Amino acid sequence: MLEVDDDSRLGREIQGGGARYGAGAVPDDEQIAGFYLEAVERLERVGMRRYEISNFARPGFESRHNLKYWRLEPYRGFGADAHSCDGGRRWSNVETAAEYVERFRRGVSPVDHSERSRTAEERFFVGLRQMDGIEPSDQEWAAYAEPIRRLREDGLLDRDGRRLRLTNRGVLFSNVVFQEFIP
């Protein structure tokens, strides 16, 4: 779905009520949601399954690269501003290519920021992006019982046995859903 960065030229123009850069032609949230739903329908009609909120593919052709992120599998990034995760720790390299090369020449690590992974929190946030959803543990069902109940009543989450997934409506309000699982 269309997201305009508030700090971009277009974002500032929209906020200021202007018309430059096509600001007046930017659809409102309701129109964007309608376009998204129409795209989902059309893609599914031609055999493109939505396997993640913003990814579609024919069965068997899903992006293995992207699925690593949604499944919280380890990955390594190389180069300026690259990110990595080994399951227990996340880190990112310096932002600019110049600084990355300079550190390499000096024999210094390019890592700019490192932190412990918050896998338990991230599991709901990234796992629910997948249309297959997640299968919470007994502890997770207990810890999140109240938000899960509320989100199901609001028609944003669906439960199928032990599996929890976003409904079609839940996809449109996914950020609201995800906030419930971030402390």
C-alpha cells in the first residue's frame, strides 16, 4: 500500500495542503485500501497467492530470501547499511559506503549497532505478516490471551486450531494488530 514519508518532498507538500509533486492526486486511505483489495483479487484470479502482506507468488515460487525474515531465520548482510541476525543478536553496518570502506582499510569492524534479538516479541510481529500465520506456544496463548480475544472479536484475527492468522480485514489494520504484541 502507498506510504508517503512525511520527510519527503511529497510528504511535506501533502502536509502543507499543496499541489506540487502530484500531492492533490494522492488517494486517501479508503481509496488505497480499495486498490489493495482489488489488486489482491486480481492477482489471486491469475494464480498469484498472497503469502505475506505485501508479497504474492505462484505456489512454489515464494521468495526464500524474504521468508527468512518472516520466519526469523538467521541471515547475513554485507556492505554499507546491511543488516544481519544470527537468532540471538541483530547488527547493522555503518550507513555510508565511504565509512564502510574506510573501516575495512583500517581493519576495523564495519558493525555500527548491535543488540540482542527480541525473538519472542518479533515472532508475532513478523510471523503474522505471513498469510499462513503462526502457531503460538502455550505460554504465548496465555500471555496474549486478552489481545487475541479482542482482536478476534474485532474481526482482525482468525484462529484455526492452534494457528493464528490475520483476517482480510486484519491485513488492512495490521499495524494496529502488531502494536498489541509489542511491549
